[in-house]
Amino acid sequence: MAKGSWKIWACGFLIFFWTASGEGAPNRPPSGPVRLRISPKGTVGQVLKELSLRTAARLSLDPPTVAFLNTCPFPPHLYGASFSFKNVGEALAFLSGKGWEGSPLPIKERERAGSAYQIARCPLPVRIAGRIFWTCNNPAFAARWSKGPGDPPGGTMQVSLRGFNDGDVVKRDPIPLGPLTGAESVDYLRDRIKELTGIYFNFSPEWHQNVNYKLLPEYQSIHLPANPEIPLTLVKIQTTLKLTISGPLTLGQWLTIICAGLDEHARNRGCLWKWSSSSGDQPTYTVRCYAHPPSFEPAS
């Protein structure tokens, strides 16, 4: 390892429960090159704790952010990956942003697809019925540097959560959709959610949520002359995910399992479904296939 560089292993053998008082900040070394390797057992909190010891800047986090990130794992698409950075600030910008890691898009098609199809490197994990789902594409945290009176020589790097446990950027109550039979389509669920909350989420591409029957295992050996595109239903979401919905879910939870269900429904088409939202008090929600942008030819 080159002199002045640091290697951080997100191994998971030690979890740091830490506060952001900034005590001892003047004794921290100036930030130098950092190398980061992600493992399945590591947490975002571990890595931020190590980064805080490698810079003269003070990392400032409130207790809820500390508690959340200490139990926040990295997404599977980063497992085993190694990254090198010039300094801690660059590492934080990388982890809190989006990129092409984990993207199913061929490299030559990524520029045409645009940044909307990049994948969050540290997305908000959504836990439902004891399982972690990775279909939310909202970054878990943001990092902002500032330098004011009383700050340490390296300034202050404020780290804050960008959402809640269900992935949403707005705190919302569970939605009582009423009795559900299981036969409801995703379109019905979307319309019902809008009726009850006023919130409508988009599909991108809109037509892509349905799958040609020839690609679905349940239609094997069946010939349908009309060549229909089959919608995803609630019962298929529950069956393929082995998930029992026992009560009302929040908007973020509904979007999470809809995307997970669409991944299974369109598995033979090679889709990757995730949802994301804009920022602010009235965000726009989009359910997007990150493998098939609408500007490309439809995948049949």
C-alpha cells in the first residue's frame, strides 16, 4: 500500500455505535487516498466510522442517522467490489450518489439512457415481513461539506438521511386499501392508492409492466391466438415473493413489493425494476425498468 493511503474493509466483524460530537477532530490526519472494498457483512455505518478517522474534517450525524446507518447494509450489486478515492470527501460523494454499478444496460447504451437509469450505490433498504428488499433506488444518505467559525481545520461534513424506513422521502401512514381478493392488478392498486391518497406513480415505460404470455412459465404449452400481454396481479406478487400481506402498507412498501413482483413477473424478459422519487414535500414517484429505457425498442 502506498504511503499515506488507507484501506477500509467493510467486513462486518465489528459494528461501531458512534456519535458525531467531533471530539478529537484536530488530531485526525489530513485526508489522503482511500481504498474501499465492500463485503456482504459490512454496514454503511462501519465505513463512515472508519472514514471519520481518516480526515481532518468532522463528520456530523444526528443520533437517528447513526442508528439507521449502523444497521444499513450495502446492496448486493456492490458485494466484492473495490474502489479507490483521492480523499474521504470523494469517497462520501461516491457512496451517497448513483452510478452504473449493477446496471444491466450495455456500456454503449448508457449515455443515451441518461443518469435517470443509474443505480444508487447506497440505497434505502426496505424491510417487509423480516426480509430486505432492494427495489428502492433512493439514496440512503446525503453528505454536505461546510466550513464555519469553530469548525475543525478540515471543516464539517454533514451526513443526513434522505428518507425513511420504507424508502419514501416523506413520512406517510399505511394505506387501508380495503378487502383485497388477490386478483387485483398493479394498475388497480395504483388507481386505488391515488383514490385514497391523491398520489399517483408512473411506470417507465408505461406499457412495460405487462408481459407477453409466451414469456410466463404459467402459460407454458398454452397457445393464445390474441397474443396477450399479461398484467401482474397481487396474488402473483404474494406467491412469487412468498409474502403474506397481513395489514395496510405504506406507499413506499407498496412500491417496493410491486417492483419485486415485477422483477419476478418479467424475469424471462431480463427486467430490473426499481422505484424512486423526487425530493420535496410533494415528490413525484416513478417505477422504472432499468434494463429497458422507453427510448429503446420494446423487449418482447
